[in-house]
Amino acid sequence: MSLGNYVHRESPIHRMPAGSKVLILVIGGTALFLVPDLLIMITILAATIVLYRVARIPMGIMVAQVRPIVWIFVLIFVFQLFTRDVAFAGMVVSRFVALLLLASLVTLTTPASEMIDAIERRIGWMRVIGVNPAKISLGLSLALRFIPVVAKITSEVREAQRARGLEWSVIAVALPVIIRTLKMADDVANAIDARGYDP
Amino acid sequence: MIEIRNVSLNYDSLSVLRDVSLTLSEKRIAIVGSNGSGKSSFARLLNGLQLPTEGTVVVDGFDTKKDGKQIRKRVGFVFQNPDNQIVFPVVDEDLAFGLKNLKLPPEVIEQKVTEALSRYDLLAFRKHASHHLSGGQKQLIAISGVLAMEPRYVVLDEPTTLLDLRNKRRIAEVIDSLEQTAIVVSHDLDFLRNFDRVIVFEDCRVVIDDTPSTALARYVERLS
Amino acid sequence: MSTKDIVYIALFAAVTAAVGLFPPFPLPVTGVPISVQSIGPLLAGTILGARRGFLSQLLFVVLVAVGLPLLAGGRGGFGVFLGPSAGYLLAWPLIALFVGYMVERYWRNLTLLKTIAFSLIGALGISNLMGIPWMAALLGLNLVEAAISSLAFVPGDIAKAILASFIAMAVRCSYPIIEREKAPAT
């Protein structure tokens, strides 16, 4: 699977199991809300940036994680500035940036396929509540298989509609795509059953 | 041996097959007919994907209505469009799928996947994304996925319709060299010439059932 | 749940991803760029019904979370769930659930107008019910301020609800999925 925001590097963070990374993110993210002080928060933010160095993620990619929502940081900062003070505003914003960077770091250092494997290994208990984990696995795999197929069919249909000047019409594109892929889905379901799927 | 006994098939009020009885025991059997003649539905009866409205389909003594599991083990099915048959995003995952359904241990699955891929020189594609393969490669992967399960019969529904000439020939060779009994639905009359038996469907019935040379000559005559 | 259900669920997760490939269109008057992608949950609900629609959108959200760049503009990963629009994204499964439930309930005498009404409740009501509080909490706004700032998206949401309903009614005629379940024929 090459699809994804994953950045391939050799690093200890890349080698960490996906599940541990997510667990640390959840615990660490929650802990961030208990930090009361600007200075400590800035130290944490600096440590997060060091983690990007450890993971050998280029600075440009790190900045790109934050850039699309810089305006929100500005908004938050200004708003907190009016209601509280500079120190508090600075803390809220640096906490948010740290949180966002940590979350992105997990995504940048873990291939989607590894993340999905980690999910599949941890859903065995769902059998207890009447959910068959094998069916969840099949759904995940099928979605990954369908994404490029549906994208290809969509571009084929748009091509065909271009001849009629309808390539930008959502209905003229979506409707044939949906009908075609629903028929495909019936065949796929048949093919799965034909190969003896019996979870 | 596959026995079709007085089978009729209806979708709602539409009749697809009417009182068809056949015994299939030859090694290479072709099913021919125009679109809508019922030949694809007939193919789907053979592995229980479609159950007859009336009558029975019996494979080696197993009734498709009662012994679905046994039937699927015995009768492999290759679809017209390999895109719809390849279920998994990576080639080896797809081949392993049917074997997992047979509840084989992982090391046996691993070995059988390797065997299946090497049969048609596809080992290099083991870790490839399925959607990056060409049409001919996809059809070979689809066939390999079915053969890996070691069925006794393989039903192929228009396996060459979507392929170019070179890949048509390749798939024809592959079918030719199968150890299994092959039942092939096809429009491609040329590659049916060295089959054992050709059955022609028209208007929900069998109208011709003969050796290829006779059957194909009569079929072409009927069409003109 | 049958094999077919699983396939439909996976398919509509993929369809939702595919509509993300449509470039965002700028709204008339305000010029705010609107992504077509949030039509995904409306289509999933109206075409697949409540259960499968809900699960398809849940699956989509999971695929985004594991890092696949499936949101319009190629966004994906955990970071998305900290962004200002996370509430809207998390509403998608619930929108599909609600719209799907209503469509199934009124399936026998479903009209275009009814479908549009259900879709509007989903696209405007449920979506903002989750989106606005999240945005307010994140930006430190009060709910009224956040609601006002989300007004820019209302025309786009109305357009998507209408488009989705047209598509759903056409699919209902030519390839009904919900019907087949209620009266299993073949």
C-alpha cells in the first residue's frame, strides 16, 4: 500500500508498534490538558519538534501539518487574549499545536496498512457483543480494494460525460458511477461467496 | 459428474431456464448462446451461486440446494470481469482468501499461494497492488485464486470477453492445460474447437448438444 | 449481515472517498469553497438504508483516521480529528443513520420532496448539531458566534441535499437496494 500520508524513514519511532503509538498519543494528549503553565507547555512543544527530528521527518512536512489551520491558532490566540491574558493564550495555542503535531507524527510514521493490521488484531473481543471480527476485516480490505476502482470508474464516466459537456454535473457523473458500482458490488459479493466465504 | 435434472429458473415472472436436463461428464464443455439465452444463469447454477426454482443440480452426489459448502469446495468459478473477482488490495492476500475459507493452516496457505503464483509465472507480482495489474494479468490472478483451492470442476463465465487478442490466446492456453474439468461459457467459438462437447442455449432451453464441429456448424447456421 | 451487505458498506466508503476527488466549488455570493464530499453520507443513507449507511460512513471515518488521504484535498490521519471541521466529519455516520432510517420507513411511498426533507434535516440539522459545538469549543467562541460563522455553508448543504435526493430517487427506480432486502426475490 503506497496510498497514505506515511513518510518512509528508518527511525525508532517508525519501528514502534502502531498500537503503542496510538496509546501514547491518547494518554499524552489527555495529559497535555493537565499542564497549567506556559513555560512547561512550550517545553513540551519543543520536545515534540525534537521527536520529528528523531523520526527524521523533514521540517517542511512538519510545517505542512500545521499550515492549513494556522488561521485557527490566530483566532484562538486573539480570543483568549481578550478573555484572559497573553500567557494563557500562548499556552492554549501551544498546547493545540503540540497536540496536532503529535497526532500527525503517528500518522506520518505508521503505514495505513500497519494501522489496519493493528485494528484487526484488537477486535477479537467484539465477538462477545455479537460482531464478527472477520467481517470487519473483510469490510476494511474491500474498501481499500474499491477506492482505486471507484476512482477509476469515476474518471471514466467523467470522460464520457465530457463529450456531452456534463463532466462537472454531479448528478450526470454520480448516478452512472453508483449504478455501475452497485452492479459490480453484486458480482463481487457473488465472487466472495463462490470462494467459500463462511465467517 | 454434474447432473442437471429438470431445472427451471425464474426471476420474479421472467423465465430464464425452462426444464433443462443435462449430465456433464466430459473434461471440456462449452456453453454457447446469445445474450439473454440463459447461459450465464446456467453457469451460476453449477456452483450454487444460483439455486434452481424447480429441479435439482447435483455435483458428485451433492445437491446445490443442501450442500453449499461441499459444492463450493468442488466447483470453482471464474467471472467475466476479473476486477469484480479480485477481492483484496494486494495479490497474495487475494489468493490466500479462498484458502483461508477452507480453514487451512497459515504455512500451508503460504505454500499453496506460492505454487499457484508460480504456475503462471506470476511470482513477481506477489506483493503488487491488484489494481495496478493489466487485464490479462488480473484474469490469470483470478484463475490462480480459484485453482489454488484445488476444485475438481472449474466454471468460467466468458473468461476472455474483456481481453485483447494476445491475452485471449494466453487464457485459452491456460484453460486448455487445466487438469480439472472445465465448463466454459464463451462467445469465442474459435477456442472451443478442441473441446469435447458444445451445448447451445436459446430461449431458455438447450437447442444443440453435440461435438464441437457439428454443434458449431449448426449454431452458425442458426444464427444466419 | 450478509456478504452483500459488507460489500455495499465497503463500496459506499469508497464512493464517499471518490466524491472527494471532485474539486471544491466556490459558492455564489460568498465565494466560500464548498467540498462536494459531504454528499457521501446522504447518498449512503438514502441508497443503502440506516444500518449499512451508518456502517459505511463509520468505515470511511476509520480509514481517514488510520491515515489514508481520503478527505477532499488529500487530508487524512489523526490530525484531522483535531481540526475545526472534525465535528462535521464525525456527524457523517449519524447523518447516514438518520436519513437511512427515514427513507426505509417511508420507502413504499417515498417522494422526491420527502427525500429532500430528510436529507436537509441530516445535512443542516445533525451536521451542525455536532459541527457547531465542536467548532465553538475549539475556537473558544460561543454557540451563537459559531453558528453565525457556519451560515456560509448552508447554501452548499441545501444544494447537496437536493442533489443527493435526485440521485437517490433515480437509483431507487433503476437499482433499488433497500427494496430487495424487504422483498427478497432472487
